[in-house]
Amino acid sequence: MGSPLEQVKDFLEFTLTPSPIVFIVGIAFVLLFPFLLHWAIARGSGYATLPSVLLLGPSGAGKTSLVTLLERRGPRPSQTHTTQVVHSVELAVADDPSKPPNYRDDLDQSESTASKFLLVDTPGHGKLRGAALDRLHRLAGVATAGDKNKKSKSKEASKLKAVVFLADAAALADQDELSATAAYLYDVLLVLQKRIGTGTGSRHPASVPVLVAANKADLFTALPPALVKSHLEAELSRIRRTRSKALLDSGVGTEDVDAAGAGEQDDWLGEFGTDKFTFDQLKEVVEVEVIGGNIVGEGPGVDKWWAWIADKL
Ligand SMILES: Nc1nc2c(ncn2[C@@H]2O[C@H](COP(=O)(O)OP(=O)(O)OP(=O)(O)O)[C@@H](O)[C@H]2O)c(=O)[nH]1
Ligand SMILES: [Mg+2]
């Protein structure tokens, strides 16, 4: 029993003298520390485990406006600008089968239990869209073209519960806007269709449903949901024809017809060889629903979209 200084000296002498115990404890600590750290972080963040709903759609469709509305549980004047990065917010729906889900409910105050999920806002601008498609690939567990590494099927895969594709129903009467929107939707649906093919053997990943949210129903120029659907189907048919023709014209030799045919089939959305595309052709792999609504102004609001999301969680 010496002074504190001597105790420190004894301790240092003990730890610094080569001894098997100190050596083994040291090695074990060095080897286990990274695992413990990873475990602590993964557990603490909760982000590794929450189901996700991905918001996609062209720029100006209203994705950020929707996230803001749902996050604040009510309309409040908000300024939105072009989204630059992928951004997630944590939301919750009540697990109460007795009444319809309502995004205005404050679940922290209520007694009922709630299911939490992440709503992921993405940039819709053409130049920034890569980030959105990357996130879709990652969440869907589909490797991107440049990423052949099987490891990319991260833990995030299978956390994707649904995709909400926002479209500006008031702008869809314009042919350019319709083409741009349909081209984006084509890419999204193709990823989800390919995803079903990635399962080994009979174990297919669960299919991810898509809601085409026809936004801005408050504007008198807005197309009704039935027209949004038929316009999109017609445009998707056209895109499919153009793309398959481009693939055939791209100088794939006739001797490779079999190989080329297989490649073409991979990039073909819906029933192979059909002339007209319909969302119905996807029903085995991706269930698509078109519902109208609006985030600002007078109209049906977002209640039906919220109920759709709640149903898919
Ligand atoms: N009239 C009307 N305008 C809306 C509605 N929803 C959104 N807007 C407006 O549409 C504009 C674009 O909305 P954002 O939410 O920024 O669009 P975004 O999809 O996030 O666009 P990016 O971030 O560029 O991909 C904003 O000025 C909104 O106020 C709606 O239901 N009706
Ligand atoms: Mg935005």
C-alpha cells in the first residue's frame, strides 16, 4: 500500500512487464474492438433496421413538399428548392386497425403503438438523378452496371417496402414533360423487375409495390388519375419500342442472336414481345397503382397516399 504515485508505478510495471495474461488480453482487445464498435454504432443508429419508402420522380413534382408536409403533420408555408442530396426523415404510422391512418396524428402523444419507417427524399433533377437511382439499386439489392461485386447486396436490401413515384399531373399534358416522366418511371420499374430475377432458386425477394402519385390535383389543368395512367402506359410503350430498336441497331452481330435476345429480354419492361405496355403486365413482379392527390391548395389531399404507404409497411 503506497502512495497513489507508487500505485501507478506498480500498475505500469505490471502491465509493461511481458506476461501472458496482459498479452492475451491485449490481443483480444485489438481483435474485438472493431466488431464491438460496429455493433454499438449499428444498434444505436436504428437506421440499419428501419423499413424504407423511397420517393422518386422528376424535378418539381413535389417530393420535398410531401416530405415537409408529412414531417410537420400539417401544411405550413414552406420554401422548397431543387433537392441536391438524398435525405431521409423518420415517420410513423399508428398500428391501430380500428381507424384509418392519419398523417396528422401525433403518435408521440397518443397511446397506440406505431410502426416507424424512413421516407427517403431524392433529387429529381436529371443531372442529380444518379444519386436517386443509386439509392434505389442499393435498397432493392440490385447491383448497378459498374458494380458487379456481389457484396453490394448489403443489409439495406429487403428494407425497401415501397416506392412512391411522384408526378406532376398538371404538367403531363405537355408531351416533353410526359416523355421525361415516363423515361424515369421506365428506369425505376426496370430495376424493380430485374430485382425479382436476382433471387437464387425459388427464393425470390418480396416484390416492391409502386404508387404513382399524380400530384397537383388542385390545379384545373391536372389530368385525372385514369388519364395519367393511360398517358403513361402509352408513353412507356413508345419508350420500350425505341429502346429495343436501338439495342438491335447497336451492331450486335446476327450470329449472337441468342445472346442478344437474352440481353434484350432483360431490358424489356413487362410481357416480352407485346406491342402495348400496360401496368397489368407487371402485376406478378411489381404492383403499380395510380392515385391522384395534392400537397398544397384545395383538393383530395394526401390521405389516400398515406393510407397506401401504411398498407405496404
Ligand atoms: N399547385 C401545387 N403545387 C405544388 C403541389 N405540390 C408541390 N407543389 C409545388 O411544386 C414545386 C416543386 O416542389 P418540390 O417539392 O420542391 O419538388 P421536388 O419533387 O422536391 O423537386 P426536386 O427536388 O427538384 O426533385 C413547389 O413550388 C411546390 O410548392 C401541389 O399539390 N399543388
Ligand atoms: Mg426536392
